[in-house]
Amino acid sequence: MSPALIAALAALNVIIIFVLMAAPLGLRTVRLAATLNARREVLWQALWPLGSDALWSGEFVAVEPLAGTANGGADAGVGTGAGARVKLRWHGRDGAPIERVLRFEDVVKGEGFATVVADDSSLDQDFWANYREGVLLEDAGEGTRVTLSRTDRYRGLAFLAFRYFALRREMARLKSWAETGTVRRVGLFERPLTQVGMAVLSALILWPFFGLTVSGLVLASILTAVVALHELGHMAAFRVAGHGSARMIFIPLLGGIAIGGRPYDTRFEVAFVALMGAGFSAFLVPIAIAASVLADGSGFARAGTVLAMLAGCAALFNVANLVPVWKFDGGQVLRQVCPTPATLALASFAGMAAFLALGHRVGFSAEVLVAAGAVFAILSLLTAGGGAKLKGELKPILPIERAMLALAFAAAFAIHGAGLIWAADRLT
């Protein structure tokens, strides 16, 4: 892979990450409308949080009006304090259902209303500062035209796209419930078969960067498999940490994301889950090296080369994830392990220096290493401080936990670094 292609791939990733995570989009409204074969009164009772069918979707598990919300809040206007306390099916840090206090605005009984979140037991109130939901119902012949909207201030396209697809999913489920009486299971994107397809697509997108040859396809497939194994480590860590569920979302070209079943509860949990992406693969790299040596000794040189490529790709990908970039695994681990800003800065510079020294040892040119350092610095600046802020502080990390994580971090870096050096020597 030539330096020019490496630079192009790095630049493309930086641009995509900026557009997805950091581009200032301002206040935006996602709006979706559809005509459903159901009476307006029926849909009102389902969409109005205090309606008789408010639990139709399973998103709410309990709803109660706030004190002072007369007549179910249906005749209340702006400024009356009308609202409801709802319990959601998703669980918070304590394992209990998340609770939210909703306030109603612009209420016209049977026609529409708006909702803002006044309190949330899981997320900090700053997350909801600009958020507003809207519902509008209009007669359309024998059916009803339903318009759902979500307004918020966005930074990056990723969360805006998430809100759009979530709104589409809600409308599809509402249509199924209103017209058939049952809630149709949706969520095609998150199904395992879809994610396998996304992984295949990712490998095909990467293929031209490695050359449109059989070897290039093998290398692209290996890198895709390495990403999947890395995210599998995160998923396993989520389950060990007590999450009831964990899933993987594959994003072509950029990699993958592992998602747990509830918010983080402790700083140790944050660091443990982040470290286990590279930690899990640290067990696999020595196995791939041993299998490559065995294949070479048995006369299967081509299989030995493929296994060496697997070891090298896994080592490079995982050691790069340990670089102290804010949103990378290394940055998340170091922020929990280092007790002061001074120690965090020292550890970050040491980690970056170790990564660049490793790159020099395996043969990357000075130009490539400088470009890599610049890309990591840009990524750290783009992603710093982003993400949803949880309500309340995470439980503190104990000194013994900090020491264990620091040693595990150093061990993972050392194993992947040694694996990368071995693979570079074997393949070149």
C-alpha cells in the first residue's frame, strides 16, 4: 500500500468522522408524515402520553400525570405546568427503568401537542436543553394523516440520521398497531444478517485500497474480521460488567461500534470495556503467530503468510486503538486510570511516543509517522467532549483497579507491539 493511498484513506476517514461527529449543524427538525387507516381519536389515545393506549408500543411501561395536570392534561396550554412522569422499558445505571418527566406544550385535544423533557433519571438535563417532540393529527378521508417531528441541536450527521431512522421505525410500528392491532417487529439494520452484509460491504469498499487482486481482497477481508473480533471483545466485556444485552453495529470503512444494554455505572467499567477490545485480541495474536509458524514448518507457506497477515493486521489495528485519542479505547482508558491532568498528559505523550517508535521499528517512513500523528491529534480534537453526559458522577475507581488497568493496558500494548514487529519481519 503506497504512502499516497495511506494518506488518502486517512484523510477520507478524518473528513467522514468530522461530518458524522463534529460538523456544527445547529437546530434541526426531523419530520415524518404518513396517512394511516385509523380514526384520529384512536391515534390520539395512543400518541398522547396520558391516553388510554399510551403503552401501545412497549416504550413506556408506566405513565402517571403530574400533580396539577387536570383533565389528563388534554386541555392544558403552554405554561400551565401540565405533564407526566413516565417509566421507560430501558434500564439506567442502577438497573431500574429510566424515568422521565415530560412537559406538554401547544396542546389541542385530539389534534396535536408538543413535548419537552423536564427531567431524566439517566441523562444530564443539558442533553435535553434543545429537544422537542411534536405530534399533529389531521383527518384525511377515512384515515388520519400523522406528522411526527423531533427538534434538537446537532453536532454531526450521525445523531441526526439516528433520529430520522428512529422516527421511521416509530411510524412503521404505529401503522402496524393502528391497522392490525399488533406491533410489528422492526429494526432491520440491527439484525445479525444485516450486520454481516455491512461487514461484507466494508471489505469490498476497502478492497481497492489494497489493490484489486486476490491478495488485496484477502487483506481487506482480514482487516474486516479484525474489526469484528475487536468489537466482540467489547461485547464480552459489557456482559461481564453485568449488561443484560450487547450488540455490534458495523459501519463500512470506519469500523464497528459495540453497544451495551445500559449506561456505564463506574469509571472502572468504562476503562474495562474500552480496554477489552484490544485485550481480547491480545489473546488471538499469539495464537495466529503460532499457527503461522506451524503452517510454515509443515510446508503450507501460503497459509502461513495469510496467518501472519492476520496477526499483523490485528496487532496494528489494536495498537492504534490504544493511542490516546479522546474517543479511542486508549483515550478512554487513560482518562479513567490517570488521577490528575498532569499524569494524563504525561501518559498520553508517552503512549503516542511509544506508538510512533513502534511504527519506526516496523518500517514506516518518517512522512507516514508524522501524518499519523497529525491525524490522531485532529481526531482527538474533533471528538473531545462529545457524547451524551450521564446524570450524576460515575462511581470512582479504586487504586487497586487503577493499577490493574494500567498493567493490563501496558500488557495489551506490548503484546500487540511484539506481534506487529514479528509480522513485519515475517512478511518483509
